[in-house]
Amino acid sequence: MALLVNGLMAAVALAAGLETQSMALRASALDFLAAALTHGVGLWMMGRGLEFRGWATLARGLALTILGLWVVAVTAWSATAGTVPDAPVMSLAALLGMGASLSVAVLLFAGRRGGVSLRAVWLCARNGVLTNAAVMMAAAGAWTMGQGWPDHLVAAVIAATVLSAAVTALRQAVAERRAWHTPADPSGLEKGA
């Protein structure tokens, strides 16, 4: 359910971001996509070995890095152009995103202290709530000030957060790939033994 909600909201937030010229909504779409990918990879990994997990984590990290850099570049261009988003429509889209994120967070609340996979899913839901709260603040700032910088600032922060998670995923994937392909000690003795 969380995968479907986050995937749908990624599309909705992206469409709303394009329509309203809101960079924060586009960054929110990236955050929803990151959550959907986390859920999707987690479901796909069930019953598969470490080799598959490394490849899936690598693919997820690369996709989020590329999309995160795209959001940063588009936000920089928008800030330079002085674009001001359509704040009333942006507010409605952020409110919808908040409702979706809260629904997923409530649905997954029991898993917040579970294993690594359950905790990751819970953290994605919690971060979605925080992201949409930030987008709502950006909309309020753009609406009251008539300027685009609150939207650009929130977009940059969200994109930086997603990029940080993507880099962490890439490092984890590379470490797992190295561990998987490191040859065993031919003497049969462990180092330091």
C-alpha cells in the first residue's frame, strides 16, 4: 500500500510542480519517488540473496542521484529566472501530499521499531510528512511575500536530503559488491588469527 501511495503521489506532485512552477513540489515528487523505490526494492528483495540487494541498492542510488541533480539544476535555473510559483494551487497539492504521507505513516507506525526494512519504510513515511510540511511553509512564504525564494530554498533542502540518501545508498552498494567479490583467504586462516 505504501509503495502505491508514494508512487501515485510522486506523479501527482510532479504534475502539480510543473503546472504551478513550484520547485519544492518537484523536490517533493523526488522524495515520494525515493520512498516508493525504497518500498519497491524492499519488496523485490524478499527471498533474494545479497548479490541482488547490492544491484538493487546501486540502481536505486544511481536513479536518485540523477533525479536529485536534475532538481538542483532546475531549481538553480528557476531561482535565476526569478520564477514565483502559483502558491494557492501549490498549497493544495502540498496538503494532498501531507494527507497521503500521514496515511502511510499511520499505516506503518507499528513497524517503527521493527527490523531494518520495517524501520526504513517507517522513516520514509515520517520524512514524507516533514517534506510536505516544508512544502506547505514554502507555499505560505511564496503566497505572503510574492517571491519565489521560499520555494527554491525548500526545493534545495529536499533535493540535498535525497542526494545525501542516494550517496549513502551508493556507498552501501559498492561496499556490498566489494564484500561479495572479495576472494577468500587461500590459506584458510582469517587475518589476525
